Amino acid sequence: MLKIEGGLMMMRQDKKLSTPTDPRILRTRQLIRDAFVDLLQEMDIEKLSVNRIAERATINRVTFYLHYRDITDMMEKMADEMIEQIEGIVQDHGALFENEANEDEPWPVLVKLLEHFAENSKFYKVVLASKRTPIFTEGLLKLLSKLVTAKIEKMESHSPLANVGIHKEIAIWYGSSALIGTIVAWLRSDMPYSPHFLAKQFSLIRSHSYKDLI
């Protein structure tokens, strides 16, 4: 769970995911994940079956059911693992988040997140840049909303949004939607810009007036 405390972004896991450490378990789950992503590139999610995933992963159905109850359970656990990985990045780079030099420099934690997406681009291009798997997009949107909330609350300590007639909740909706929309468009376009450049562009847009953009 994300907790804002004194302007700091602190990560707290009330219920830690039980991440397996046995290399065989990790390897099997990676095979299943790769098979899931490959098949999603070939067919609609409604056509996926345990048999197809198991066959593509070169495992049997029994092995699949040792890890997941069904495809829905598999996707939920994959989404949980995705969020846990992203939360770990935010936690590891929390100090950078708080010590941002100025608005014209890239948002440090965003650079790290974009680097993570780039390193795992095959997975994210399918599950985020596709409308067929909303569980992943919705999970990421919730996390990004918490990041944007922390950013806005830090900004409000110097210049409250209410002073210019902006409602905090609407600012959070706007900021988080713009952020995830930018990430999805970047993935769909095969990441034509580096994570650092994209993060800096986002920071520049945020620091200038939007009136000429929309």
C-alpha cells in the first residue's frame, strides 16, 4: 500500500505477495507468462484456453493448475506481480522522487518506471497497449494515481491548487490519465524515444501552460 507521509512516498505492503524463490517455479511461471503474451498477440483473449497456454509453454495442464486455478486467476496474479514490481521501483527510488531538482528536469521515478517498461516491452506492449486486458491497465492506473497524488500534494505545500480554482481530485484524474495515456502511446509506437527523453518531455509539458495543447 502506498502511504504519503510528510511529503514522502513510502511503500508498505500490508499483504506481501508470496513470491516463490524455487528456480523451477520461477521458470515455469515465466514459461506460462511468455505463452500467455505470445497467444494474446495471435488471438482474442476469449479464445485462450488452459490447453493452448500449456501447449505453448511446453508444460502439461496439471502443471498449470499447480500454479493457477484458471486463466482469470493467472491474469490476476500476473497483474499483482506487475504492480509489486512497479511498487518496488518507486520504493527503491523514493529519495529521488523527493529530491527532484526542478520542473524542467525529468521526474526521476518516472525515468526508472519507463526503463522498466522498456526492459519488459514485449509483456507491456501486449497487456497495456491492448484493450483486451483491462485488468493490467486498471491496476497500473490506480498506482499512477497514487504517484500523481503524492506529486500534487507536494506541489500544494507551495502553491495550493484551490488558489487558482482547480479541484485536487480532478487534477489527479487528469494527471494520471495523461501519464498512462502517454505510456501506452509510447509502447504502441515501439518506444521511439528513450525513457529519459520521454520523462523530460512530460516534465516540460507539465511545467508549461496547457492552453495551447488542448
